Amino acid sequence: MSQNKPVEEWKELNNARMICLLFAHLINRMIEKSDAEQPLPNERIQNYLQRVVRQADNLNRIIEKMLDFSRNHKVSSPVACLPTPYP
């Protein structure tokens, strides 16, 4: 496993989370602005919901990989984190 793999996984996890939030907010705003005269654009909402579902699937995949990794790489003793002086 490369040194950058955890960083890449974290970025991918964060990106998927932000995409889910973005499209959820867009759908919510569309619902708030809709009324009887201007119905909801079903095709756009369906597209946004598909993106949310796809990103939620990505989140699940990444989380499963992280859980599998943590199960297989248990630390035998606690890791001590000591403060390091800043120059």
C-alpha cells in the first residue's frame, strides 16, 4: 500500500460527501421554490437523486474498505502521540 493511499481515500470520501450534500441542497431549494404555477422539474430532480445515490454508494464502498483495513491492521499497543515543538 502506498503512503498516499489513506490520503487519497480520505479525499475521495470527502468529495463524495460534499457531492451528496450539494445535490441534496439543490433538490431542497427546487422543492422550496416550486408552486402550483411552476411544478418541479422531475427530470432534473431524478438526475440529482441518481447522483446522490451514486455518491452514497461510493461512500459505502470507501467506508467498507476502511473498515476492512482497520480490522486487518490492528495495533498491538496504543500509539503515543507526543507534542512536537514548532520551530
